[in-house]
Amino acid sequence: MKWENLDVWKRSCRLSVGIYQFFQESKDYGFKDQITKSSLSIASNIAEGMEKASKKESVKFLNIAKGSCAELITQIYIGIEIGYIEK
């Protein structure tokens, strides 16, 4: 299956676009850089994993995408707590 057809890839791309747009005007460059990178990493690693020749390599990159999801959730939680993101 092509990664471009995966709903999870499409949704993660839209999520990343939303994160980039939301933080476009942010002056906290450290936080902005970290949260946009983790959101971008999700879709990127799904795509990269689906292009790998072996299942073992594919699973490795899908696990990296899963880890990036956890990273992003943590950053969103912190963003809520420090008042950058509305609950």
C-alpha cells in the first residue's frame, strides 16, 4: 500500500499543518521549533517506513512515528499548562 493513501498519514499531515499554522506568530522559538518538529516527524516517519524494503525496517520507522506522537502529546499538554494552547 502506498503511504499517500493511508488515512493515518493524511491525518498526521493535517495535524502538522495545523500545528505550524497555530504557532506561526509565536515568539517562543524554542517551543515552536520543538513542537513543529515533532509534529512533522510523525507523517515523515510513516512515509519513510512504508518505503522501506523490509518489514523490520518499516516497523522501526512506524515505531519512531509512534514515539513522535507521544512527544507531541507531551508538548501539547505542556503548551496547555503554560497557556500557549487553550484546553
